[in-house]
Amino acid sequence: MQNFRKYRGDTITLTLAFTDSLGVAINITGWTIWLTLKKNIDDADGASTSLQVKATITNGVGGLASITLTSTQTALLEGTYYYDIQYKNSTSDIKTVLDGKFIFKKDITITTTP
């Protein structure tokens, strides 16, 4: 479990590195990786209080991917949200690799430019 404290309205990028038990990069080429964020764990995927974001594989052979939540996506988030990150590999296995909470705090600055 990993928890994050972030500000609403900020762009957030998570970098993911997939390795085996020896720390060697796993080839993730062709995988689908996504983050699901929910205000309540029991909310349906796609509910108004949930968000799903697909990862970008930045180096498949090197096992690297990133997930970005845009400032527009985080602008209305406030309080505690539950998340997990899952993948579907080339043999259609689905696994959860990380979960926890995002705590979104109110930011001071409301405008996007000074």
C-alpha cells in the first residue's frame, strides 16, 4: 500500500518500473496498465466519483510506464480517494500491482497563471 498527498488541480505523474524478484526489468510491451481512483471503494467503475486513467508505456523492454492525471482531472477532487493500479499482460492475466489512498488537499492558488 502506498499513499499520496497531493493538491487538487495539480498535474500528477506516477512513474512505474516493473521488475522481477531479482530487480531485472520485465518486458511490458503490449501490456495494458491503468489506474482506478474512487471516492468510495464500492463505487462502480465509471461512476461520477471515479476516474480511470490508462498508462503510457515509455520503455516496454525496460519495464517502464507512466500514468498522468491532468490538472483538469484533479481540479474537482478533494479529500480521500482509494486507488489501485492494475495491468493486463500479453497472456490476458490481470494483476493489481499497487493500491492505497490519494489525499487531495485544497490548493491556495485558484488561477492557472499569475
